[in-house]
Amino acid sequence: MTQEKATADTVLEIRAVHHRYGRALALDGVDLRLVAGECVALLGPNGAGKTTLVNLVNGLLPAQAGRVRLAGGDPRDAATRRHLGVVQQSLGFPDTLKVGELVTGAAVRAGMPRAAAAPVLAELGLTDLAGRRAARLSGGQKQRVQLAMALVSDPALLVLDEPTAGLDVPARRRFWQILAQRRARGTAVLVTTHLIAETAAIADRVVVLDHGRVVAAGSPAALAARLPDRTVIARTSLGPARLAGLPGAVSVREDGDHVRIGTRAPESLLRVLLAEDPELSDLRVEGAGLSDAVVGLTEPTEPTEPTGSTEQTGKVGVR
Amino acid sequence: MNVRVLGVEVLDELRGIVREPAALFFAVVMPVGFFALFSSLFGEPTMLATFGTFGVLAVSLMSPGIGVARDRELGWSRAKRVSAVPVGITLAAKVVAALPYAVGVLLAMTVAAALTGSLDASAGVLLRVGGVLVLGALPFALLGMAVGFQAGTNASSAILNAILLPSAVLSGLWMPLEILPGFAASLAPFLPTYHLAQLALAQFDGGGGAGHALVLAGMTAVTAALAAVSYRHSRL
Ligand SMILES: Nc1ncnc2c1ncn2[C@@H]1O[C@H](COP(=O)(O)OP(=O)(O)O)[C@@H](O)[C@H]1O
Ligand SMILES: [Mg+2]
């Protein structure tokens, strides 16, 4: 009884989920819970397992191990997916359908009246495009059509897989603005991205996925403060243990005959590094990509539970 | 509620058919043109049954199957699969949307027969022939979709044509079996298309053909299972 009470406003519950493609392990024990109105960004480099996790939530993939519950039901059941809105990573529209027809169709498929389409088209700035064939839209417009189709049923959970990949900055900003309005109305959102900078604009909570495991979680600000934003690259004779001990070194990775050191304070790190290794060569400092940033993170900073949750679950994603 | 959803799905499919006139041309104009030519040459009333079988077959084998393949190639089938619509409705819509198309082919052939003076059947017989052909097309639509779940758009089109054209010839849809080499006549009873044509022909002499109907029913069960297995193993 107490457990039911604690999960009453749980929209999505993922527990101990593993997923394999043949022999390759794509998800290695992921737990995640979303409550109503919460927005979680799933952050991870390419191949981290984001799409796999999203496809378990939207019912495209069966749960091989562990459990996925959407609004209390199994997302593999069509009826459960009435609570779900989906924006997929690469979706093409049939060349023969128009924007208005697509959104009206989505309304009817979700059991809504046809008239539900018009306000959503207006909300997303698509009214003027309603008569246009969807296959002939720009990337940003197509993503807005997908979002309109997802929102027309007023879902409890909206799942978006890298919805702004390939969009230019204005289109991106516009997309996040629309999403923010919906969040304000209480829709829970799970969105994947490989851009850490985006998470601050959209998420209450960031969950970092790498190699199929949750390696960090927390508020966007807390994570940004912890993840390295610069990579120092050099050829050096110093060993990894010595490098990891440098002031401000967050992560160390060997890359051929170079090392890549993630840091938030490249200046002080470099001073010591140059002093310790006079033979250092081929030095570069770059902005840290996400794969550099998540290297070295091995466990969540904060539990991946919604704030205020009373439910106890085990540590997440730690071997 | 599912009726409304089916309605919307069928409407989308019909839009897809009507807004792509090139496909319409091949599937309607070609069989009807052939029929007009042959029936004006030979004036045989039962040619409506054999050419009608070919026309309905061309539509039912190709249209749903290629539609499924194209949706998969676009990623559009993933959008359907994550929606709240049961997959059966999406697939039923593809078959239902092919019906007006098939009926259109039959109507055009009937008109062509009337114009060339070879139409010699009562309205009842015409309706029965049409009913048999439209219902009997189901297993072929299922077979087409079984292919479309596995192959791409172009490959599906090639595979289904490679099934359609030899089946048509060997089942005597274009030329009577009597004038084909002997092996064709002995092969024909193994082809479902032959049984569909025979069932349609049987309507001209007052019905019958329960054996042919039975073969088609069995074929429907087999192709439905095939389509289900193919769907389950399809890549999205
Ligand atoms: N259909 C598939 N077959 C085989 N391997 C796959 C398939 N989809 C994804 N993978 C592998 O699983 C891992 C996770 O992929 P994915 O979930 O797409 O990651 P992300 O979306 O974070 O880039 C990757 O190593 C990827 O190569
Ligand atoms: Mg992905």
C-alpha cells in the first residue's frame, strides 16, 4: 500500500533494464523514474544507449531483462501508449500527406476529436503550413510537426530522441521554447541529447549515460560544474596515475601515443604538467566533447530518483 | 473508436494512392488496356473473369506490400508502431484501401467489355465475379505484405512482379491454358492464382467451385501466418 502511494504520480519507471543486440551490450542495468511534470535530459555520447532506452520506453523494443512501466502499464501494449507522445530520431513523412492531415490523423489515432488538431497547430506555429506536404518541410518544421503529432493527445509523458540534432540555432531555440511551455502545463518529458549545453535550457535533472550505464546524475548546474569543459592533449612520458593526480585533472584517457586530460582549469593544470615533463610535446587544448567529459565518471553523483521521492531503490548503474 | 481510426488510416492510404498517379497508371491502365485489346480480338465473355483476376491480383499483391516496404524505408512505420493504434488496424487499412482500386479495375474492364461488344453476362453474374475476385484477393495482399516487411521498396516491387507475371501466365490469365504447353496445364493447379481464376470463371456457369474456394481459404491461413511471422522479424 505504501509503495503504491509513493508511486501514484510516477509516469515512468525503469528498473534494472539490460539490452543486448546479439552479443553487444547496449544497456547494462539502468534504473530511472520520472514523476508527473518532470523533465529529465538523458545525456550521453553517440552509442551510449540513449536510443535503445527510449525505444524500450516507447514500446519499439521488448524488455529483455528488467522492467519498464509507463503510466502503470506495459508500453508494448498499444493502449498504454495512449499516455505517450514520441518524437523520433529520424522520421520521414509520406510524401503524399499534408501537415494538417498528419496532425488531425494523430488526434483521431489517439482517440481525440479531429478538432483537437487546430489549437496544437497554432501553438507550434504550423497553422500556415497546414496545407503543405510534410515531406517538403525544412528540418525544423518537420520536427515541429512531429512534436505537434505527439502533443495533440496531451500525453502524460513526452519522449524525444535528439529532437534538435541537425537543426540550426534559431530552430533549436524555438523548439525548446515550445517544449518549455508544455512543461509548464505539467507534461513529463524525457529527452535525449549529446549536447551538455542544451540540458540547462530544458531539464530539471540530467542523467548521464555511457556504455549503457548511468554514470552521473544531478541538476544541469551541478553536472556542468563537475564535467570537464576542456581537454588537454599532449605526448608525455608521465603515466596515467601521475596525470590523474595533476591539479584540476578530472579524467585521463590514452588515445594512441597521446593522452587526453579532461579539466575545468587548464591553466593551472598546464603549469604543473609542463614543469613535471620537460620533454612534453605536441600540446593542444580543446573544448571537451561529451565523450571526453564522461570518461572517468563511474557512478552517479546523486541518486537518479526524483527529488522528494520516498521510495528506496538500490544504487544505480554501479558495478 | 477503432472504426474511426481505421477510417483515418484508410483515408491516408487512399491519399497516398490518389496523389501518386504514376502507380495508378501501371496498376489500372495496363491491365485494362490489355483486356480491351484481347477482348476486342476474341470477344470471349469469360475473359472478364481471367483478366479481372489479373487486374485484381496486380493491385492486391503490389499495393499493400510496396506500401509496407515504403513506410519502413521512411521510418514512418516506426511512428505507427509507437502510436496507440494496434498494428492490425494499420495493416487492415492497407488492404481496405486497395479495394476501391481493385473494384475500379473491374469496373473499367466491364466498361471496356461493353464497348468492345464482348459483354455477355447478367448483372448477378458480374456482381458474383466481382465479389469472388475482391474477397479472393486477400491472401495475395497478405503475401505482398509478408514480402514488404522484409525487403525494401524496389526489391519488393521486383520480387512481387517476379511472382505476379509468371503466375498470371501459368494460371491461364492471359491466354487459355489449352493453348499453352502441356507442362503449364499440369502446373496450374498448384498455383493459388489458378484457383482464384477458376472460381471467378465458375460464376459464369452458375456458381460451384467449392474446391477452389477451399484452396483459397487454406492459402489465406498460410499467408496470414507468413505475414505475421514476417512482421515479427521485420526491421523497422
Ligand atoms: N539495431 C542494432 N543492432 C546492433 N547494434 C545496435 C543496434 N542499435 C544500436 N546498437 C548498438 O548499441 C549501442 C547503443 O546504441 P544507441 O542506443 O543507438 O546509442 P545512442 O542513441 O546513445 O547513440 C551502440 O553501440 C550501437 O552500435
Ligand atoms: Mg541515438
